[in-house]
Amino acid sequence: MVRMRQWGPVQSLLALAPLLIGLPWLALKHQYSLPTPIVDQYDPTTSLPQLSEATILQYAKYLSEDIGYRTPGTREHALADVWMTEKAFQLQAECERVVALQPGRKLQCEVWRQEGSGSHRFDMMAARLYKRYVNLSNIIIRLSDGTDRGKADAVLINSHLDSTLPSPGAADDALAVGVMIECVRVLVNTPGWEPKHAVIFLFNNAEESLQDGSHLFSTQHPIASTVRAVVNLEAAGTAGPELLFQATSHEMILAYSQVPRPYGTIFANEIFSSGVLLSDTDFRQFEYYLNVTGLDMAVVGNSYMYHMRGDLVENIEAGVAQHMAENTFALIKHLTSPNSPLPELASGYGRPRTVFFAYLGFFFVYSFRTAEVLYSLLFIASCVLVRSAGGPSARGATMVKALLSVALGGLGALIGANVVAFMMQRVLGRGMSWFKGEFEPLILYGPAAMCGALLTQLPLAPVPEKALLHAQLLAYAFLAAAGQFAGVGSSAVFFLSASSTFVALLIDRVTSYLSGSTVDDAGMAEKMRDGDAKGAGDRSNKVDKAKAKDGFVSLWTYALGQTVPLLTGTQLTSATLVVFVPLTGRIGSEAPAEYIIASIVAILGSYTLNFTTPFAHRFDRPALRKAVVILLLVVGVVTAVFARKEVFDKNHQKRLFVLHKEDLNTREQHLHIAAADGAPGFDDLVHDITAHFGADGVPPKAVVMDDWNSDWDTLYPFSAFLSPYKVDLPLDPAYDAPWPPEEQFTVSAVNDTLDESKGTRTMTLKIDHPGIMWTVIAFDAHVLEWTLDNSPPEEFARHHIKEASFYGTDVWTVDMTIKWPPPSNAHPRSSGVDGLRVNFIGIQEKRMWPAKKAEADGSQAMKLFREFDAWLDEKTGGSVDALLMGCVSGEVVV
């Protein structure tokens, strides 16, 4: 009889442990490796210019800390504009000096400070929004060879100079501003560098106000028409390499392959393009108004700091700036060289049908057509391999059972993780307990997913492990081919896994055949010695040999077959969790954050450890039951531990939105408080705030958030994510708002004409807002035409118009014609008045905390903010980051 020794579960797992630990470590090491930061601007050995992270961070620190919060409309925003304009002209002077010392060098540096006004439609989160901007600015530098031909086709490199309301914006986006300045310096000072094609550096000064700066450049600057491609530099975090998350043509994907440290996948590209992340960048404006292709890249690690006070240089990981600078520089060198694809892109571009991904430091690119051929061949080869296996494990009924086991294993993992999610969220009331660490969900939901997968195997066991491996191979190969033919480039992940399984099973087949031949030879020798070639002993030997060869799979098969899924799955899982875990802190209380994260862990975990199901059937049913019991105990312990964890801490804070709002009609003052997450404890915090700061005996009021709730229009449409409360504030009877006539916030109708024969009313809405920024008006009407860029909807509807203006600009207008009178079925909040009801609100430029705490004006709002911020920090131990804004609002019928 042929005897094949097989280790038990513990010995087998110990043998595989180096692989299960080492491969994820290797994948993460490559995925998050950053270059050594460079300090000197010039190489000490060669004296050639080099990109300096230290210099980049100096610029970022000056913008974010010396100047501070650069929100469009503030004085700091204007100071950043002055600084960047001076810096651009300094670079131009340096360029001219260098060129003068190198006679014959073809290099020209041009600088513009663009200023303009405009409007555009900005749909987001299923909301229709109109933007109006006045006197905003951009700073532009163009490097070219000085000829018309050299300027005809240009690449645009974009970053934004401004920051958003609650953040000083060191990473977002002062980091990218510094990278671009350094790229200009190094290019200018590189001896002999002459661009075949121009490069335009756009320091746009209004991205956070919903992409007004990029719209201004795209629609009004004279050189915008020369742009053939865009490289947009962004940040939604402070750590790790910048991620290529949007690439819109094959040519630009190939251009990206030239960078020294690629980090991007079609997986990220397709997720972002799907709209799941509800995020956007300036790239949208360039693509829409200039009809150009490009690359969108952003730092995404540690996005707990995104749009928070903690977005400071001290929190930017060492090497991040160097990584972005070196990749950006390589793109510029390639796109301005004779090998550039820019001239080809002048005639337009097609959406990419290209698979691309970074893998252990390498960047792979191939066409959809190549993918279809490769994946189809793999599926055919897999069918041949399985069909030619023979033996009991290849029988039809066994294969059907194996396929069912694989499917149930994946489904069980998903159910198991979500059962624990339900327990955490609904039963224990401890949702988001994993928030403080991107990889903590793996600890909470990983065992639950594995337990769920193994539970589904108990009714089916035993199933031959080789049949299960064959079934998994067929399933993944089929998904790869079918997905690719459906146009899903991310099907590459199934191809990679199936390829690894195919190779492992092929090697197992070959080694089994060779070992079988050796056994047969040995058996023949024994038969010749004994002189007995027949009998029951021989028949038993043949049956045992067949069963052994059919049912046994070498442990090396698992080691080889699991290699690629471990490497690929680790990279996918880490990249996904790094984005999605912090994101749950700002997607709203109604979003099923717990189930989203649990499902991500279950799906990607099943992919990463896809040999779990076959491995479970390697042993007998008692071993499987024991594994389930152990996992159930682990799930119970882990759930108990996470149920006691605090959700937030100083480095992973809760976002709290606080408005001190004064109503110009009633003179009442209220505190409006909202959160953008579903973590427990918010209601208790609101009641504590009310007890400390609110009017005596008046509880907080939960407020319905809809399009007619104008209290939060300054944050519209993001306000849809908020869960708001309204708190009455005690009002000093002697208080009288200091609103002299020249400082009054008003909305009025001028040039008002009523045409009863046509049933229309034509007017100019004039908004005067001295000292007030980010004003918003909202009204219900059937607008027939207006001076905004896009035609309004052909129906009676709610309209929101948001404004952003340069510091010191305090008037804006909208001309429009509306149907009059309004229909009888108008919304109740807009009916019953003899005129057009307009809600308006704005932020007082001098009353934002902490942005303006250094120059607090002594107002009630700022006094409250100072006390509130100190109280909140002590109350929560620094685990809450509050955005505090002083707003004024009103309602007028015109």
C-alpha cells in the first residue's frame, strides 16, 4: 500500500506561517515605501539642482501656519495670493537670469495673475447647485521654448493655493503648491533643459469654494486652449505615496509609467469613476470645459487629518513631498520631451481601454484586448486542466458540490462579518469602534468572516480538496474573462489569483504523475521478487493508490497557489481600508458605515485567503467543527474588546460642525450643532453642550435636514450628510447687533419688471454682504432664464446659489426671468406671500474659529467660541475637532 503522510491542521498552519506573515509584510513594505527626503537644493557632489523636500515643506508651512487658513474671501486668502504672485515673478526673474548666462538656450518663462468673475453649475451628491464667483484669482507660470510651435501643445500642472473652512491646508494643498514651485526651480536651473512642448503651472486660488479657480482658468484664460493634458495634484491625507486614482486616456497611463515610483491601479480608477466616494477635484472642470485628458493624483494616507485642524506640516510623513515631487517632475520631463503624446492629443482622446496596476514596485500596462485574450486562454486552459484530472474528484456531481462550497464560503464570510456588524451597531450600540486604525476592522471582522465561511462548509463536508481547488480555479478564471468582456478592468485581480492557482495545480499534477511512476516501478520490482502479480492485495493497493493520488494535494500547492492572492489581496485590502475607514467619519449618520466596512473586510479577506475553504476540507469533519468553535470564541472575545473601545482620540477625531447664527429678522441667536458620522455619543454631547451654553430649561431641538433647511446652506450640499440640532442661546436684553447701514447684509430686487401678458417677472437679485463671505441664497421659482451658465430646470423648483468672492468684494448679482405668479401647488414654505421668498445666509469673515482666534473681534460669537473650544477640549480629551463659524441669516420677500 502507498502511504502518504499528511500533517494535521496546526502543523500545516505552522509550516505556512512564514508565507502568511512574510508575503503581506513584503507587499505593505513595497506599497508604502517612500524615498529618503532631500534637504539640499543642489547636489553637493555635482552641483546640479535637485528636488528638495525640505524646501517644499518650508513653503507649505509658510502658507498653512504663517499665513494660516486661506479660505476664499478671507484676508489670509488675499495674503496667499500676494505671496504666490511675488514668488512667481521671482521664479521668472531667476529664469531670465539663468538663460542670460547660457546663450542660445531656448527657454522662456511667462507669468500671469488672472482675475475674473463667472458662474457655473456644480451638481454633487444628487443635488443641483449654482456657483457665482466675483474677482477671484489664479497665478500662472508657463515654461516653453519661446516659439509659437512650442506653446501650441501644453501640459497643465495644477494645485490649489486656498484651504477650506476648518483647515490650515498644509497637505491640502500647500504641499502640492510647494512641489510645483520646486519643479519650476529645478527645471529652470537644469543646464540645457529645453521643453519641446510647453508646461503650464496653474496655482489656482479657489478650489475649496467648489472649483471656481479652475473654472475661471478653463473658461477665461487665453492660453487655456493650448492645454492638451492635465496633471492634478491633490491631498486627502498626510501620509504614504500619492495615489493615481483617475487616468482618462491610454496615452496618459503610458506617460505615468515613466515615473520612478508608480502607485496606482485600475481598481482605484474604477472605484473613483463610479461615484461611490462622493468626492471631486479640479480635474472635473478641466475635463468638462477644456475636453482634455489627464491624471489625478492625491496623497490619501492618514486622511483622518483631511479638512481638519491637524492638517499641519508636522503631521506630513517624511518622504511624502519627495515622492510627489519626483513623480511629478518625471511626468513633466516626459510630457515636454520630443516623445510626448501631447501633439497626438490635440485632435482629442478616447476613454482608456487599458488595464494598469502597480505591483511590488513594477507598473504593468496592457490593453483590454490583450486582457480578453489572456483571460480567455486562462479559462480554457483551466477547463482543460480540470477536465483531464480524472479520478473521483473530477466527477460532475463532485465538481457541482465543490462549486457550491466555494460560493457558500464567500457568502458565509459576508454574512458572518455583517452579523457581527449588526451586533456592534444595533445590539451593543458601539458602532465604529474600529475607527482609530485603518486595519482594526480586520481584527474585528476577519475572524467573523472566516467563521461564517467555515460554518457553511459543515453541512457539505467532506469535499475533496482537489475538487475545491479546481472549482475555485474555474470560478476565478471565469470571473476574470467574463468581467473583462463586460469592460471591467478590475477583473485583473481574478486573473492574477487564477493564474497562481493554475500554476500551483499544474505543478501538483506533474509532481503527482512523476511520483506515481516511481511508485509503480517500485511495485513491479516487489511483484517480481514475490512472484505474485495478482490477488486481493494487488486490487486493494491499486484502489488505495488511486484514492491517494486523487484526494491528496501537497502543502506546497497551497504555498504556491496562495502567493499571488496574498500579495494582491494585501495591497487591495490595505489601499481600500486606508481610504474607507477614515471616510466613515464624514459620510453621515444614516450611511451604513458598519456594514460597509464589514463587507469590505469579508470580500477582500475572502480574496486574500482564498484557499481557506479547500484547506478546511483537507482535514476531517471533527477538525472543521473544532476550527468553527475556536473562531466563535475568538469572535466573542474580539467583539467584547471592541465594545469597550472609544471611537475617537486626539489623532483620530470626531468632526463637529458648530454655527453661531444670528437671525437678522428676529435678532434671535442660536447654536446649530451637527455631526457627519454615526458613532455613538453625539446626542449626549449635544445635551451637555446645551446644559453648559444654552438657554436655561430649553432642550436642544433635533432638526430635519432637507433643501428647505437654510440654517446649513453655507455647507450645502455637504449639509445633507449632517445630523443637526438647534440650541437656543441666552440673549442679553441690552444687546443690539452692530449693523450700521453701510454694513448690512441685504437681498433686494432691482430692475424689477412684471409682464402680466407673458406671465413673467424679470429682475436682478442684488446681494450686499459687507464683511460676510460664502453667502448663499435659496428660493423656489420656475426660472425661465438667468445669467448663470447653465439653463435652469424647466419646472418650479428649489434653487441654491452659492457665492465666493475675493477679499473686499461685497456685492454680487443674478439677472433672471421667472414665471409669475408661482403655481398654486408651490411648496408650503414658499407660498402664501406676495413676492419671491428668498432665504439668505453667510459667514462673518472675522468670526471663524480657530482661523481668526489670533484677531478675535470681541463679538459674542468669538467669546462663545473661545469658551466653547476650551470646554470641548477638556470635556472630550481632544477627541473632537470643531469647526466654529459665526453666521448671519435672514429671509426677505422681494
